[in-house]
Amino acid sequence: MSLLDTRVPAVVLRIDRNPFHHGTLGAARSLGRAGVEVHVVADCAGSPVGASRYVSHLHPPPLPGASPDDILTVLRGVADRIARPAVLVPMDDASAIAVSRMRDDLAPSYLLPAMPGTLAERVADKAELASVCASADVPHPTTLVPDSPAEVADAMRRLGLPVVAKWSRPWLLPSDSGLRSTLLVRSVQQARELFLRTGEAGSRLLLQAYLAPGPDRDWFFHGYADRSGTLRAGGPGRKQLAWPRGAGLTAVGCWTPNAQVRALAERLTDELGYRGIFDLDFRRCGTTGRYHLLDFNPRTGAQFRLFADSTGLDVVRALHLDLTGRPLPDAVPMTGRTFVVENYAPLAALRAAPGGRELAWHAADDRSPGRVMWALWCRHVSRRLRERLGTPAVASTATPAPRLIPRAASPSLTDNEKASS
């Protein structure tokens, strides 16, 4: 018998167009395996997610750059089709921020954590995060927000080269701008050129001290703060391999005890009065040994299934249990467990995993997404090779190729660069 209230469906929401977003599949599988009816509101055309047996219904998402009213209209339409209250699970920052703002408008159609409407936006804003960390006494890389080209030069001198440049609200970046949310800059001129595109970016440019990567330095913490503020489910994890290497998302992660990281997460969420799912990223300074918070994501992290404990509880199931008034079970953490995104780390997916392992795409009880992923990934890689070699693509009537994921090009850092992201 399921611990979850299977009478209450779930709506997994993602506005970002990313066909290889394995976190969306993880959320659908986690809830679907527990017997919950799962509705996915996301662009699943050319995505393995739509092939999952655990996705009950697919709904068209809001368009990229949609206004809050447009997002509200889409979610109300989905609610009308479901015709009963549902737990809403945002999977990207844009979704989480919009849902948090519209909490009162979405009730009673959707069940959501009781959290101040501006808090998700505050912690996701990379400029605001510096002040959040200062108030909670959580280490954070030195961050400066210039107001003029002259202040850009002054900030570069104060911080030293290289410097991490970030747009404070990356979810506002136009998809066709070519701007990256995070970039490693090595000259004043490069930083000034970015500053002059502030209007186009839609948010402030900030410059941040660079913390160099290294062995055992990149960590993350996933958790769920329940209605009382107690941290449930989740835990600390160590990034063993990133894609791209040293500067990207978690391709291989391991559930690893870390009292310091946990204490920082508890201090921060308690200070803020945070409620709901969150995903934090830390980097340990090689000089001081202190863990600096680089990113606060007010939503489910893509690798959340790493932290499935001995009862199968993860942060998404914790959300559903808490919002439907059901108790969360006590369980044993499965430390040593690993999570592998097999298209980014295929060899790691083949190695022995004595502590247990979960793959992002392949699952014995849900094989279709894995097969679809490899077909799409091979097409994606082939297209990349043709682009680099200047070979024109061959026209095809087959399923459209998925949107290309921006690759890292030195000295750029990807959106999830944890040197200061």
C-alpha cells in the first residue's frame, strides 16, 4: 500500500525547453511508482520524458518568456482538466518563481508550501543571494554589482583575475541573445562588453570572486523543509564528475555525509523561513577550507533521486506527503549511493556500485525513456560534429532533433558552473 495519498494527482511543471532534463523524468517516475497520477506540463516533443509509462498526461507548457498571466492561464487550464486539487512540482527557476508569486491565485486548485511569495525570487536572484548569505552568516564568494563601466574596472581590480560574471536573474535571458548566465572573464574589456548588454539581458550584471575547482570541492544539498520548517528527506552529496568536466551539471554524484554542509543548509533555511523543496550548491575554498554557497535553487534539483532513502522517500515524495497531510516515514540514509547521468558519463554507468546506484534515464520498470534518450543523444552528437566540421545536415522527416544544449567553450562556464554559480 502506498504511503502517498493516491487520490491527489501531481503536476510537474517546466517552462525551460530542455529535452534532456532528466529531473523531470525522475519526478514523474518517483510519484508514478507510488501510484500517483502524474501530469507533465513541459515541452516533451523530441524528449525521452514523454515516453515514460509513469506520465499519465502531457500538457503544452507556457511559451518561453511567458508572462505570469500566461503561466497562470496554462495552469488553470490544466487544473480544469484534472478537476481536483493537485500537488504542483516546479522543475526550473522560472516555474518556481512564477508559482510562488501566484500562490494565492493557484489555490485551491493546487497544493503548495506556505512560503512568502517573494522568497523564491530573492534566493534565485544571484545578486540578492549575497545579502541573504551575509544575514545568515553563510560563506559566499565576494560579489560586486557595478553601476557603470568605470565601476566594472574597479571591481575587476578589487576581485583579481579571473572573475566570474553572472546575470542576476538568468531566467530572464532571451533565448536568442547568445548570452550565458555565467561566464569566466579574464579582462576588463570583456567585462565592460558584458555590462553594456545589461538592457538586453534583463537583469543586473554582477562580478564575483572566482573559487578554483579541485578534488572534493564541489558539493550540493537537496532537502525539503516541511510545514514546521524541519528539513526532511534529501542530504549532502559530492559531485564526482561534472558535464562539461569541472564546469557543469552533476554527471556523477555520491550521497556523502557532510556535517558542515548540512549545518549550513539548516541555518540558511531556518533564517529565511523557507518551506518546500530546495537545491543548494557549494564549493569548498582550497585556501580556507570553508564551504561557500554558490547557488540556491528554490525547486527540485535534477539529481534529486540520488537521495532516495531506505523507504524510497525523496524530496518530491516528501512534498506530496506533507501537502496532503500524511506523515513522513523515518528511514535510514543510503549514504554511498550514486547517481549517474549516463549520456554524460557512460563509463560510470557501467562500473560496479557497491553502495547502490540510480541511473537518470534507464530503469528496469520503465525502459522506453532510456531507449529514446540514446537515439536522440546520438542524433544530437552527430549534429554537433557536423556543425564543427561545417557539414550541412541531411534533411529528414523523422522526429525533430531536440534543442541543442549549449556547450562549454573556454573560457565560458555553463549555467550550472559551480565556481560561482
